[in-house]
Amino acid sequence: MRSEGRVARVTEVIAGSPKSFEDAIHIGFKRAAKTLRGITGLRVKEQRARVEDGKIVEYRVTLEVIFVLET
């Protein structure tokens, strides 16, 4: 009998928060978890901040969410 390995996929999610980068990561992960099953990890690909009138008004992250494909 031949054993099959696992196959994963990566999808990109962009999320924002007025509080912090960490909060933006949590927001992005929670949203991804609503529609993606089998999440095994994520990678913060990019961090940016939106600035207005000399102040940071939004922290933005681009996440790569890794999940295992169902058989």
C-alpha cells in the first residue's frame, strides 16, 4: 500500500488595525480561519503603516496563510 503525503496551499490575506501590527495579524488570522480549514501556519510577508497628518492611523500586514488541502 502506498502512503500519500500531505499537500498544502498558501493564500495571501491583507488586514489592518488602528491599534498595532500584532492586532492586524490577529484580525487577519481570525478572518482567514472563518473560511479556511486546516490552517497549519502563517507568515508575515509585509508590514506597512498608513499615515495621515503626521500620525499613524492604520497598521497593515500582508499574511501568507498556510493550510492543508483536504483529500
